[in-house]
Amino acid sequence: MIDLHLHSSRSDGHLRPSELVERGRQLQLSALALTDHDTTGGVDEFLAAADGAGLLAVPGVEISAQWHAGTMHILGYLIDHHSDALQRTLEWIRQGRSTRNREICRRLNQLGYEILWDDIVELAGGDVVGRPHIAEALVRRGYVATPREAFDTLLAEGRPAYVGRRRLPPEQCIDVIHASGGLAVLAHPVTLGLNESEMLKLVGELASKGLDGIECYYPEHSQEYVVWLLRLCERFDLIPTGGTDFHGDTSSGIEMGTGTGNLVIPDSLVSRLFARWERRNSGRNPHISS
């Protein structure tokens, strides 16, 4: 089993990168990819923990993109996570996120919720501050019972404390991933809410901009949708990937490697990932640990 879509506490996950590796080892997974939101701050710890652990660790990132219909996510795999171009881009995104989160805090204060920015930073523990930390601050103050309630009533899009943030268009995300030597993959297409003709058009446009693959295997994808996405990959010469989007909180019903329990991500996707990488990066060595 493999899982190529994991989040750690360096973005909005609950486990440290090293703890993800240990969990993957216990579950007897053969390959993992760390794909934190807009940061590679956990990759060094992730790779170090995997060294000698008996599994393949793939450095990755999940970059938030903006397109005409809303937000999409582009996964970057086998990246050089120290790439200057990549780090400049991620820092620009993170600065926008910080500005957004401070504004959320200000709006909550205006709404009568006494939430201090310093408390939120402390909850983040040195990691990237995100809305989950704000939600946790609301729980600790007793304003809501759960983080989910915080999102449903205050923090989600359309709710009173929601604030949007700046993002790059998807083609720029693809370019910066390629500049770091990585592969660019469209994440969880089901979340875009497109019908088949709309998805066909979008994938065609992204493929023309250099997209390398589609995350076909995902907990929310039906078997019929997986088959359709695999055909889409064949049509546009893209590779399929798969992952659970695991955030370390099994109360969500998502487990590493198997999703809700019936997800099967083929091990063969790893060799296809490397074959595509070698095609794009002839003569270079990938940044991995095993």
C-alpha cells in the first residue's frame, strides 16, 4: 500500500512529519508523500525519519491555486524543496495567509469573540498558522464545541468571519513546481464540482500548460469516477496518482493508506511517478529517502 497525499502539523495536520513516517511503517505502507499546504517546512524531518525505516519517502507540497470558478490545489512531487523559486513563491503565499488570518482574528473580535492572535500563534507551535488553529482557539475559549462547528458557523466561506486570501493561477503553480524539478498533479478533482465535459476542458487546458498527472485515487472518488479519470490520464498523456489527504485525525474517518477503509492505491503508481520524473528531469537524481 502507498499514500501520496499526507499533511503534517507543519500545515494543518495533527502529526509531526516523523510521526507520519512511523504510522506508515506500522501500517506497512511502502511509499509516502508529504504534501503540506504551501510549505515544505516538514520535508527534512520527513526524509530523515524515513531513512532506514523500510519505506520510500517522497518530498512534496500542495499549492493553493485560484481559477475563475474558485480554488483548486496542485500537488508537487519529487520537488527540490530547497529551490529558491519554490521557496519565494511559498513565502509569498504564506504572507498572504498570515494577513488573512490576522483579519479573521480581527473580525472575530468585532463579532464579540475574544480571541488573541498570540494565543493562535502559540497553538500553532511554530508551524504555519491556519484556520484550524483559529478553530481550536474558539474551542478552548468555549465559544464552540468542536473545530467543525467553528468552521460551519464562523470560518467557512460565506460565514461571518471568513476572509479570502491571495493565490496564484494554476499555470503559475505548475511552472514553479517544474522550476523546482518536480511534477505537477491536479489534486482531488471531485472537490471542484465539475461535470465530465467541464473536467475534460479543464484537464485539457492544464495539460497544455504542463500538468503531469491527476490524483485519480482519493477517498471521495467512486470507482466509476476513478475509471473515468484513468481514461482521462491516457487521453492527455498524464500519470495517475493517489492519496488519502490524511491529516492525522482518524475521527474524520480517514486512515492513512486506505481512506475510509476501501481505498486501494496501486503500488505501481510510484514507478510511473518516477518514470515521468526522469522524462522531465533527464540526468538528475530525485530527492527521496528510503
